[in-house]
Amino acid sequence: MKQQWKPGTLIYPLPAVMVSCGASPEEYNILTVSWVGTICTNPAMCYISVRPERHSYPILKRTGEFVLNLTNEELAYATDWCGVKSGKDTNKFEAMKLTPRKGEKVDAPIIVEAPLNIECKVKQIVPLGSHDMFIAEVVNVQADSAYMNPETDVFDLAKAKLIAYSHGHYYKLGEEIGKFGWSVRKKK
């Protein structure tokens, strides 16, 4: 038997990313977002949803640039901390001992300690209610070579130990149970 619930946002798990923004070191900030996702492959596009009252919102709106920094087990504490503290009151890079470095294609900083940095330029802001959706084109990706598979030269997501967010909790990613197309692959 199924229970009926009021409409809600229960599409979980989601990635937990640290979004870095700001055009100069004086305004660099980090906000943690789990309402993030892929929109399109060609051109590569993604989105983040941000509440207008967040400290980073006017920075994102004015600069039109941000970086999605994927997070891993090593960054779990900083990921949570940057989500509950305001950049209005503290320098999150300094407080969490994270290293900002200007992006290659955007003025926003990457977080050097993150395994993957996805540089984005905002194409459209859609007001939706409690959050506004920032639709952005991916203009560059930086991958930490420590997580590259030396045999295939492919980024090893399992080795990066990425984390996910599910309804108020952070989780390690689990064991692989298949890969795209495995359900229809011919048996040998």
C-alpha cells in the first residue's frame, strides 16, 4: 500500500557541491548546494538553485560566473560547514583552510583541494519561488591528476571518494552494481 504525501522535494540522493563565486579575492565565497544538476550535453550545461536571501546570491547574479567544486570524504566537514555559515560574517576559505585560485575561464575561484572543478557562466536566471535557478554553460573543467587512472587516463570517480547528500545527511558512495548498458549487453 502507498501513502499519499503533500508535494515535496524528495529526489535524493544528490551531489553535495561547494559552489565558489566572486570576481576578486575580497569577495570570494563558498556556498554548499545540493540542488544542482546536468541540463544538457552539447553545449555542456548545468544548474544550481539558490535562495535570493543567501549572501552569495547577489555575487552570482552580478558576476554571472561560478565554479562547481565536487566534494569528497576529505572535504565533508568543510562542505557542511560552508553550508551553514554565512560568507557575510566569515571568510570561508580561510576558516576551512581551503585554497582559492582564479579559474582558467572564469574570474570565480576554484577550490584547489576539490577533486573536480567545473567552471560555469550563467546564461539565464529563472525565478521559481523559494529558489532561483541559475542555468549555466560549462566553460572549463579542471581535474586533479591524483584521481586519474594512469592506465586509461580517465578520471576515477570511485578513487575520488565523492559524497552525496540525502534529505539532511551526507553519505559515502557505495559499491558499483553495474554500468551504463550492462542490462542489455550480450553475454559472452
